[in-house]
Amino acid sequence: MTGLVAVALAAPLLYPADPRDMIGPSMVAFGTDRSFPLGTDGLGRDVAAGIAYGARTSLVLGALSAGCATVIGMSLGLIAGYARGWVDTVLMGFCELFQTIPHFLLALFVVAILGASISHIILAIALTSWPGVARLVRSQTLMLRELDFVRAAPAMNVGDVRIILTHLMPNVLPAVIANGSILAAVAILGESGLSFLGLGDPDLVSWGSMIGDGRDIIRTAPSLTLLPGSAILITVLSLNLLGDGLNKALDPRRRR
């Protein structure tokens, strides 16, 4: 994961030119030219530059999508778990409504309606991801609500908002943080799928769009799809391992 972040940060230094520009001969094979170690595509674009800038796109989009989904889901989950009653019923019914819609189809619909831009893709993916966070936070809140330090708070004239912000939210954060890396991995897969279908931001280089560009010549130039596909695989696997590590590190029961 550290290596991916380093590549993403160093992309403008390693490849100062626009990665979408034609800077060499087309269809340079993988490993045959020192100037283009990963080769070039059919338009003469450097594949290595595309991989590096694609890392920036994927990691930024994954982080922002996960952040938006976490804020929405945690807010609604805290309110539903603390208020209970009809508030809980309404919010969880709203959550179930979103969960009944296939996630990728919902993201596809949002991007098709609003337009293919990075902000709309982030919004679309966040809308498909928040219900899982809301359910996780709600279940944690329902357990915490029955603990003595939370039940005693109203007797000390502590308001509901303060109870949620100072007693409940800090205690659900570890689980939410560990879940965040999984959300980022799902977001990267979602964005790659949209870009593969031609619904990615045309102003940004994406691993999904690179796979889409190379699919028609996969037999003659398999590296054009295998390299960005491998980048997606490594990133998603790294984020899942990071999530497992965070879960073990932040769970007090496992620390014992």
C-alpha cells in the first residue's frame, strides 16, 4: 500500500507530461524499449505514465468516496441507533430501499444522468456504499446505548447531541475506520467498471479506461489490459489487507 501511495504522489515528477498525450511511437511492446519500459498503446501514450496517474485517480476517488459514504452512513446510523422507535424504522427502511437496488446499476444511472465527471462518480459510489456503514454503526450504537456510562448521561443533564458526539461516536469510530479501507476498495472497483464502459471522467487517466482501450487488441497486446488489471488487483488486495490489519489493531477484544 505504501508503494502505491508513493507512485501516486510521484507521478507528476516521474512523468511531467500529460499522460493522455502521444509522446512516442504507437504499440511499443512491453519491455522492448528503455524509454517506454511498459510499452505504449495504440495512440502512442506511455503505459507506465497511465499506470502512475491511474493510481492517483483511483486512490483519491477511493478515499473521497469512502469518506462521503462514511459520513452519511455514520450520521444516519448514530441517529437511528440512539433514537430507536419510529426514527429507527424510517431510517432503516430508507437504508433497505437503497440496498435492494443493484449497486453498480444505481451508480451507472447516476453517472448517466448527471454526467461523467469525477465528482459525479464519487457521489454515485457514495450513494451505493453508505447503507452498509449505517447498519454497522446502528448495531454498534444499540449495544453502546445500554452501557452504564451512556444511560447515566441524561441524569447528569447531558443532551442527546452531546451524548452522540462525545459518548457514542468515539466508540464506533474504530469499526468505521477499519471498514473504510473496504469501502475504498469497492469504490475503486466501481470506478474502474464505469470507466471501462466509457463513463469515467474523460479528463483523467483511469485503470478502467486503459483496460477498455486495450480490450479490442488483447490478443496481440495483452499487456495493455493485464498491466492496469494487475494494478487494480494489487490495490484492492492491499486495501483489504489494510482493513484486516486495522480491524485487529483497533478492536480491543483482539488486542487482549
